[in-house]
Amino acid sequence: MILDDGGDLGTGGSFESGHLGYLEGIILYDPGNPESVIAARNLIETGINDAIKDAMGVPIAAFGVEPNRIFGPACSNYHIWLSRIKSALDQNTASDPFFYVEAENKEPL
């Protein structure tokens, strides 16, 4: 249900002076085919679960409220600390939290 187009679409790089690595494998699926959508979703969920289970760290695409809630408990509860910092430094939500984190005790936008 995920198309193999015969190409190598993997891209990668390093960040933070080589302290963090990044590898992206691009997949193709048919959004008009429910089975293909389920297969793509299963692949994504497997990657999330494996990253947590095997302590591979937080992926670069794990931004926003829900991904932080998923990965936070497996990574020293960083999502709670980020939320507390956001509450202390941005009490009026002057900075858009969409790619970052919501302040403590605030509902997601």
C-alpha cells in the first residue's frame, strides 16, 4: 500500500554541530485509497513507537502540542518543563506556540 517508486529519496544531515542527526525517508501513498492511508498511518505509528521503545530520541518532526505529549514522558518529561518555561516567559502568548508548546494550564489553540 506504500508505493516503491524505485528511487532513493532519503535525505539526511546533522544539526547542532553534529550533536543531532537527521534522516528522512520519503514515502508515497494514495490518499484516495483507504487501505493505503491506513498503511501509511501504521508506518508512522510504528516509527513513533520504535523511537520511544528504543530510546532513539525525539524526531525533528515532533513539534507541537500532541507530539510533545507523546514523546515527553519517554524523554525526562521535557514537555512539562517546556510548558512551564513558556508560562514563565510568555504569559500572554505573544509567541505562537503551534510549533513549540502551549503554556501550562492552557488549552491548545
